[in-house]
Amino acid sequence: MICQITKPYRSYLVPANMPDDQVESAASADVLPSVDMQAPNAEFARKCAQALGQRVHRVERIVDEVAV
């Protein structure tokens, strides 16, 4: 049996009908749709998100910030 440690990632997707020149402004306004997933690394998360049939703007690791 192979076990892999996974981490939480968020992939921001580009809607199919969004023109390329509007992607950055939509990302800055935080209005791009996103999907959260568990994956072993960011590249794997990107490929899984691309399998949904949309372009991926960026993938980021979700880090829990613990207040001390």
C-alpha cells in the first residue's frame, strides 16, 4: 500500500467566457471561482483543477494560521 501525505490547496479558475484581458483585474478583485482540494503538491492540484475543463489562474497552498 502506498500512502501519500496531502496538503490543502485552492485553485483559482478562469471562466470560459472571460476574456484574457480581464483575468488579472478579476483576480485582483478576488472574484474568480475557486476549488479547494487535498493534493500532494501544487502541480498535482493544478492538473486536477484543469481536469474540470477550465483554465487555472493560480494555485495556492491553504495554510491554517493559529493565533497564539
